[in-house]
Amino acid sequence: MAYSFRHTNPRLTGVIIKEKVRCGRKNCRCVRENKLHGWYYYLYWREGKILKKSYIPKTEIDQLKQKIKQAKWKDMKDKKILKEYMKLFRQLF
């Protein structure tokens, strides 16, 4: 039996990735010389089968990392509690 633990905010199940990007302007160095702009921080998360991406300002990175860490820790605790309850339930029946 599989259980899905997802928060009401699916972004808290994501990861923050640092990457360089192309800006898209025709005459920019990122197109001419293949020198990307960066580093920029993006949050990647899934909603169903769709992978979503959102830019994260540098000032918000530490705060968001902490929120994601807390959410994952809570999920771990919830899974452990559910596992114990299922074990007790099976012993009763």
C-alpha cells in the first residue's frame, strides 16, 4: 500500500538549483559567444506529472531552504508515525 505525503503547498517538496541562463536577446554575448548569464537560483517542483520552475531572488534563498527542510522533516515524521499505526492496526486484526 502506497501513501502520498504532499503539502498543501507543492513548492515545499521541490529543490533549489543554481544555474546559468540565456537571456534570449539576439545580439547578446550569451548567443554570440556562448557565455551564459548567471548564477541564478530556481525552484523546481512537480505538480502531478508536470515539472514547474520559478525564479528565486538571492534574498529569499535561505528562508526557502529552511521551509523546504522543515516540510521534508515533517513528512518523514508523518511517514514514521503512519508506519507505526499500520503496524499496530495489523496486530489487532
